[in-house]
Amino acid sequence: MAKSSADDAELRRACEAAIEGTKQKVVMSIRVAKSRGIWGKSGMLGRQQMAKPRVLALSTKEKGPRTKAFLRVLKYSTGGVLEPAKLYKLKHLSKVEVITNDPSGCTFTLGFDNLRSQSVAPPQWTMRNIDDRNRLLLCILNICKDVLERLPKVVGIDVVEMALWAKENTPTVPTQRSHQDGPVASRVTESDLKVTVEKELVSQAEEEDMEALLGTYVMGIGEAEAFSERLKRELLALEAANVHAILESEPLIDEVLQGLEAATNCVDDMDEWLGIFNVKLRHMREDIESIETRNNKLEMQSVNNKALIEELDKLLERLRVPSEYAACLTGGVFDEARMIQNVEACEWLTGALRGLEVPNLDPIYANMRSVREKRAELEKLKSTFVRRASEFLRNYFASLVDFMISDKSYFSQRGQLKRPDHADLRYKCRTYARLLQHLKSLDRNCLGLLRKAYCSSLNLLLRREAREFANELRASTKASRNPTVWLEASSGSGQNANAADTSTVSEAYGKMLTIFIPLLVDESSFFAHFMCFEVPALVPPGGVNGGKSGYDDDDDDLGIMDIDENDSKSGKNSAELAALNESLQDLLDGIQEDFYAVVDWAYKIDPLRCISMHGITERYLSGQKADAAGFVRLLLGDLESRISMQFNRFVDEACHQIERNDRNVRQMGALSYILRFATLATRMEQYIQGQSRDLVDQAYTKFVSIMFVTLEKIAQTDPKYADIFLLENYAAFQNSLYDLANVVPTLAKFYHQASEAYEQACTRHISMIIYYQFERLFQFARRIEDLLYTIPPEEVPFQLGLSKMDLRKMLKSSLSGVDKSISAMYKKLQKNLTSEELLPSLWDKCKKEFLDKYDSFAQLVAKIYPTETFFSVAEMRDLLASM
């Protein structure tokens, strides 16, 4: 039979072109029509959709020792070119089914076991004829057998029919044969195909059995339909024989049924007996459970009663007040010998009160009458003890201070400075430090009155000590009073040259701070610890100013332990710090007046000592970094402000002295305050200590600003000699401050300012002298310069008054006897100058200025009058050098 047009070489080449790049070989390709049916209840296909032309191609791909087989579906694009649509792996092919309701038998489906949705009907493939269908299915089955070594399930087509078709048709189909190098495609003849089909679809043993079976029948097997009809008739006969055999065994079945009936009756009787026994057992079980319940209740009641008695015993133990503690809390004394018993009573009372609070006591007991009554009793004991202890401590603080004030040996006396010593006072107070801790835990509000009482009593002692010490310090310090007038015009120039040494004044102030600032810091620290303030340590490591405070009485260690660590971490540090600073204000208030008195006394002796006192105060102030010593920092800050105010007062008075210079009388030479300022600045630099540089620099700025402003105002009273007056004073300012300006940046700034003003005054004065002697010469040059703005240079000689004749007349009148004119210029420069040492430098500036101006004149004349000859610049330079 001829080869079908559905599978031709051209179609195979188109398929290979469509899957180019996949390394797959096309074994067979054939044209089909694709449609999709709808599954009905009977499993048959219902209506079909419109068929679409497709091409099915069988391909293989070698991957190592294995070969993979694929079924490709290709469709036609808009240009009629094949393109891949779907790809199926033949290893997942599970069923090949021919549609039975298609009369032609050319429609079949392929079932794959890896499809995602098995509920969707698979596509139907319709061939052109039966031969094309058999050719494709045979190729698929051969590939599955050779490559996959298994066959899919075949439904709707007889294998025998396929074998008969293979005998009658000899198509040329591609197949796979295994060689040592792998499967290869080859073309087979009709005899090869027959052997292959029989070998693949029916084994040799099956074929022999089939031939033996067919040989027992008289009819030939040439007609398959007649053979199939006979097989159906024999199957019906076999089924009828089976039914007959079943009917013959009816008596046996009746006997079995009778036996089952008897067994059922026995089972019913047994079930009735078991129900009766179950009722009796249930009643017995209920009786037993009732007995166990009553027994458990009695046992639980016994256990509860025992636990209740134990809890009541514990509660009674909590509510019992020991007689020794009650006597101590209500009527005991607070002598030092009895403090241990008082502290123990406080500890018991604190523990008893906390034990009756809800966190430590079961909430069930909190509202019991006995607990409420006992809590009220303990509160009464607490209030009684707190009242008695507070009253005792207030009286005790007052008596301690009164005893020290009444003894004059505690204070400085005439001819003897005495350092305040509070070691004994603090030792006696530390005896009651533990008591104060317990008072705080019992009633925090009672500490307010105790703190005020302590501050009031100790404030009297501190103020008395400071007053006596300051009075004796001033009386024992010997120092001559220096005058406060430094820059006044009426004072003699040498009045302040040999000022007396007043270093003892600043030393006295430093001694006052050295003694009392550490004392006040220690008192603040002791007060904060003793009065139970919850703040950090007041004294920084290393003591005040990084050294020892001078008090070795171990005041920082009060022997106090925290009663409740949670209280110290309650987050109330800021409120406690504010309360501490308020109490320190009460403790130390008023002591600043004695420090002010020492500052005012030092200012009267030598105002410049404010500089060294300011440095000393700043050093102590920078050492106070602890937050709790707030009042000490305020005291030092007020002292610094007081010193700055006194020094500013001195500066203001000195500025007024400068401004009071007589401006109605003509001033000659350097002013007196210009010369005295260097002496004042030298003395101020000697007194600088620490951070007082800013204070002195501010004074310098104010002094020099007033000096320069006043100098300019005095110069304006006589404009004729203003420049000479200014240059002499600015030169004197520079000469007197040269050494200081090299080391003091602020004075260096004013030195440069004076230098600029000096240069400007020199320039103005020299220009005036030059124009006075050579007025016609430079006026002629100025006229030429003015005309050059409007006309070209060659037209200038034709202007009125600027002709060559006018030039010659001007040169004759100005430069004839030029040596005499220069000598007159020197005499005029020398005439009104009071400082002879300035003359050489001024004369050099004058010659240089004149030569520059003459050079400009010569260039201008040479440009306008190129043919005229006159006194050259080189001749003028030689003439000036010879004079």
C-alpha cells in the first residue's frame, strides 16, 4: 500500500525546522484534526467542538545511555509555518483509547498520568483514515516497548486486528533498533514489520496457545467476526451453567440459615442477662462514689482546719507587740547608750507595718477586724515615736550649736586665726544617723522639720565662724593702700611707677576660700547623707580642686546603710536634689556677706587685685562639679560677679579719668594717659591668674577704645596741628606697648590699629608739607590729569595756561633753588615736632613721598611735552640723598 500523504518527507523537514535547537530527532510526523468532546454520564463523548488542524510528531533525544521519547503537537501560524504548541513525554502515556461512537474509527485519545486536571476531557485526534491511525499507534507502541520497556493500556481496538492489519499492509515506517551505540532509526520491509509486530504485541508462547485454541474449532479463523460471535455464545453458556450450580445448593443454604437463627436467639438472651447485671453494678458504683465523696469531704475539712489553725497562729504572731519594744517606742529615752534598743524597736515597727500591707499579707486578711485594729495600734505607736524622736533631735541640734557658740575658743581671736573644726559636732550627730534613717522609713514628712532645725542651728555657727575669721584675717593682713587714680592727667607721671606690693591682699582672699570652701562642701555632703537625701555623692573624687579638703575626720563615711534599696532607685532624684538645694540655702545663707566684705576690703587697698581674686575664684568654681553642692557654686558665682563688678567699677573710673583731660588747652606731645597705660597694663598682666584673662582683655578693650576716641577728639580742637599730635601719640603708644603686644593678643590687635593710624597721620602731614613747598608744580600736573579725561594728550599743550611757555615758567619758578625748597620742607617738618626721635623716620618718609610724586610728574610731562627738558628724576634722587 502506498505511503499516506499525511506523513511525508516535506512535513518531517518542517517539523525538524520547528524544533530546531532542542537536539531532538523526528521519528514520525502526521497531520491530524484536533477536537475536544464533553464527558457524559455514560462516559461517552457528547457534542464536539470545531476541529483544528494540527501535526503530531514523534521525536527522541539521547541523554547519555538513556533515550527519551516525546510526542509533540505543532500548529500552523498565520503565515502557514509550523510552530510548537504542546509537548508530552511518552513515559507518562498510560492509555490509548479509540472513540467507539465514531463510526469511522479514526478518532482516538491519548491519556497521560501527569496532567494537572484529570476532570477536563482530553483532546481528540482524528485521522484521515484507518491506515493513518494504525500507522501512528503502531509507531507509538513500538517506541514505548523499545525505549520505555513498557506498553500503555489499549482500549477500543483489538490487538489481533492490529496484527492482521500489519500483515496486510507493508508501509515504510521509522522504528528504533538498539545497537551497542544506542538506538538508531532505520527503514524496515513488510516481513520485518510482521515479525516486529508479532514479537512486540503477542509473545511466542501466547501465539502458540492461541493457535492451539483456534485449532479445536471446526470453523476457520479467517473471519474474525464469526469467531468473536462464537466466543460470546460460549461465554453466555458458561454463565448459565454457574447459575444452575448455585440453584442446586439451596438445601445446604437453608441449613446454614437455621443455624444462624438459633445463634441469634442465644445472643439475644445473653444481651438481656448482661443488661440486668449492668443495672446492679451501676447501683453499686453509685453507692461507692457517695461513700468516697463523704470521706473526701471529711478529710478535706480536717486538712483545712489544721491549715487554718496554723495560719491563725502565724497571724497572731504578727499581731503581737513585744512588751520591750512597746515600752521603748512609747516612753524610752534617746541617750547614746540606749540607741541600739531604739534602733531595734524601729526595725521591728517597720517590719510589722510592712507585714500588714497587702504585698506581704494575703489580701483576704487585709479587711479582718483584728488586722485593722492592730494596724491602727501600730500607726499610733509610729506617730508617738516619730513625734518624740523629732522633738528630741531638734532640741539636741540646738543644744550642740549653743554649746559651741558659747565657747570662744572655737573661733578666731585677736592675733590668732583658727580653722573651724566640726569633727566633734559630726561625731555626735553620727550617733543618731541610723535613727534618722528609720524615721525616714516610718514617716518621710517628719524629716522636713528636722532638716530646718538642723540648718537653722548650724547656720548660726557657720556665720559666726566666717565673720570672726574674716575680721581677724583683715586685721592681721598688713598692706599699703595703692592709689586708684592711674590715668588722670593731673597726677604726676611717676606717681604709680613704684606701687606698693599688695600680694598679701589676694593671699588673704585665697586663704579665706581655702579654709571655708572645702568646709562648706563637706558640710553640704555631711548634711545630705545625715539627713537622708537620695542624691549622688556631693564631693567629687579627689576632694575640692582635685586635692584634699583639709578635713580628715572621715565625714563621708557615716556608718549608714540603705534600709530599702528600692527607695534609692525610686526615680525621685530630681525632686530630692531640689529639696536638698533648698535646705542648703537655709544652711549656708548669710555667709556670703563675710566673703563680700573681704572682696570690698581688698578692692579698697588695690583695685587691680580684683584680677588675681577673680582667677582664684574661677579656679575654685571650676572644681565644683558635684550637682548637690549647688549653694557653694552659687556662692562662688556671686563672688566672681562681685569681683567683676568692683573691677569694672575701677575700669569705668579710669575711663572717666581719660575723658576728663582738658580739651580747651592746646595739647602738645604725647598725652599722659598714653604713657601711663603701659605701666597699668604691665601691672595687670602680673596679676593674671587662671581664667582671669577674659576679664583683663575686656578691660584692655574698654581702655584703649576710650583712649583712641579721646585722642581723636583732642586732635580736632586744633586741626592745623592735628596730624602731628596724632602721629606723636600713636608712636608713643606703640613704643610703650611693644614688649606687651608681643605676648598679649588683645594688645597686639590695638598695637596694629595704632600703627595704621600712625601711618595715616604721617601720610597726611607729609603730603601737606610737600604741597606747601611745591604747590605750583603739582597743581600744573593735576590740571593736566583732569584734561586727559576729556581730550587726547597731543591737544593738551594747546590749552590755555598749559602751553610749553607756561610749562617753562612753572618749572623755573618751582625748581630754581630746589635745594632751598627741600631745606625749607625739612625745617617745617622739624618745627612743630616735639619728639626728636621721630624726625629721622619722618624725613625719610617725606623724601620717599616727594620722590614718588616727582617721578609721576616727570612721566606725565614727558608724555605731553616730549621735547622739553627739565630736572630729571635721577638728579632729584641724588639731590635728596645728599641732604
